Amino acid sequence: MFETDALRLLVAVTDTGSFTGAALKLNYTQSAVSRRIASLERQAGGPLFERLPRGVRLTPAGRVLHLRAVEVLDGLTRASHELAALHAGRGGLLRVGAFATANISLMPGALSAFGRTRPGVGITVVEGRSGTLVDRLVDGSLDLAVVSDYPSGLPATEGVTTYPLREDELLVALRHEHPLAGAGTVELRDLRDEVWVQDAPADSPALLGDAWARAGFRPRRVIRVAEWAGKFGYAAAGLGIALVPALAARAVPAGLVLCRLGGLPPHRTVHVALPDAPLPAAVELRDLLRAAAG
């Protein structure tokens, strides 16, 4: 394997046309240059320079190695600049994740502001469940994630620090024709006979299950639908009612009405999570998410 310093010396000798010129350029002695080039030629399997009465010139083997040496050294220079930009939060790639409803307005708003202040930073975004996103922070495949304790809580994870962003009230989506659609606020117990459209099963130890228990009932039926478009579609068709986080309010279609839940309405906490040694760009995005969350 050729050493980087030896490749730099090869390029310097080629540029100056002599061992003496390379020695002056790199602050070496001429004898040190001669020894290093001789060692490099042994590694290369033959002469790299023709020794001339005045200076040196590349042999065919020398031209091959010189071409690759220039490519390697240029690549290392670019890498150095890119790393400096990454560590200063001015460049590189920031890999972020968020749960579905955070991608409706919270994450896009923060990323829009981030793009204006850090245009040199590339962004990739993945969507997933909070537990999966935390796992990806732990294994190093994400640099920041927006996560939630809904529906089943958010366990503490070594190597990841979470910062609360906001309390997000959970609302109920009813179709316009529903008898309670105009009430504005609905007591949870008044929905005891409804079919619920949600992701988690009825016996899940989740936030909604606890809310049902406090209201003194269990739903007669639960339709399990994972995606929000599907939940809205079922509710708009009158097949059930759906619990909707306030973060998702602007995505609710026109055929549905959102009502608050009276008494002790269920809430979820939204967090931003970062590894314990975050990138500067991730810290800046965290602060922008805090501002966007209000």
C-alpha cells in the first residue's frame, strides 16, 4: 500500500521536475527525497523517474502512478473540506426520521427553516414508528428523530437523549352527519357505543385503552387500520370514529369534524431525540423543531 506522504512526494517531484525542487517545496533534504523515491520505486516494482542531466521525468509506470496519486490526493482534500463543513454544521448529510403525523406540518416547517439557514446540508427523511426510529438512532443510521409516547409509551434508551417538544391533544374525528358532530366537545363516555378506527387492538395497553378504562367502558368493536388516509376514509364513510392528534388536524378531509374530548382528554408528548454526541446540524434542527412546536 502506498503511503500518502510518498504520493505527495511523487507529485511534487513531477511538478517541479527535480528532486531538488521537491525538497525545497516540501521542506525535505535532497537526500531524503532520493531515499523516499527509491523506496516508492521498490514498492511500484520498477523506476518511476528517468534521471536526466537536468532533473527527472516520469517513466510510463510513473505516469500511471502519478495519475492515480493526483486522484487520491484530490479526493483526500475534498474529504477534508467536507468533514470540516460537517463538523461546523455547514455541509454533509443529515439523516432524520419522524412518525407519520409529525410529517404533516411539524417536520416540514422546521426543515424549511433549516434549508434557509444551512443550504449546504443535505437532508434525507424516513418515516416510521417511534420505537423503530429510536432503534435507528442507536444503530447510527439516523442523526435525529421526532418521536412520541403514543400509543404505548417511549422507553428510555442508552445513548439517546430526548427533549420534549409539545403536548399534543388527541381529538376525535366524526363524520359531518354524526349526531355529536356539532357539539365541539364530546365526553368520551358518550362514544361508548361507537366503532373505533385505530391502529392498536382494543386490548393494547396504550394511552387510548387507559382513557376508555377511565371512562368506564370498552369499545364494542375496533377496526384496525394503520395508515391515516385509511382511518380518515373509514370515518368519513361512517364506518367508525377515529382518534386524531392535533398535529394531524390540517390533514383531516372536509367530510369529517374534529371534536375535543371533555373531562381528562388523552394527550401524547412529542419529543425530538438525538444521539448523545449529536452533529451540530442536528442540534440546530432540534432548536428549529422546538420553535416550530411552539
